[in-house]
Amino acid sequence: MIIALASPRIASSLDEGLDKIKQFLSEASGRGAEIVCFPEAYLPGLRGQGFEVFPFALTQQELALRAVAEWARECAVATILGMERITEEGRQIVAFVIDASGQVQGYQTKNQLDPTEDRFYVPGNTQAALRGRRGQVWRGDLP
């Protein structure tokens, strides 16, 4: 199994970030990858790292997730998408898990924050339990 670790430059807008995701999924699929993993909070960018983060609200979150799920299906590649998740409690850092047919299988929240992240994010409380093609179950924290 080939797992591609995407390392795109920081996006300055949602459109730019989505364009990069689409490009990376297509390229990874063309090289035989079955899974593509994107960096932590790639959309909209990890706050508090010394660069400007573009506006990101619930509507952008939903739009991005739908678009990436469609591209995962088109490219037939599973995707781990590092993104913010907007909740009533505040912003969470999550990894959305999208299978190769474009179905969102769930998400893993970052449950233990670095002290420097406390002013931007709230911790989650989920753990992933995902079933692989051969029936194995993975439990635990995803990035």
C-alpha cells in the first residue's frame, strides 16, 4: 500500500487551499497512492504559527469537506484531511477521514492541545475506530 504525505505550502485563501488539495489528490492517485494525508489544520492553517489565517466559518468548512470528498471519489484515493471543525464550544483541530468512494467515515479530534494552542482551539474528545479493507479495526488517535 502506498500512503502519500502531502506537504503543500500554506494557503492564503480557501480557493487556493482547495486547488492544492485537488492537485495533490490527483498527483498521488496517478502515482498509485491509496491514501493521502494532509497536514494538521491545513484548512485554514494552524493558528498561532506566525502567518495570517484566512477566514474560515461553518459554511467554508462544509464546502471544503464536500469538495474534497468529491475529489477523493474522482481520484479513488482515501484522504485524511487536517482541518478546523467549528463547534458550539469553539474551534477544534480534526482529521476528517474520507474513503476512496468519497464517503466521510468520521473524524478524529485533537484531544490534547499544546499550551500555545489554547487561545485558538478547544480540545476534542473523540477517538477513531475505522475498519480497513481486510476487516481490521484501527483505534486511537489520528494526526
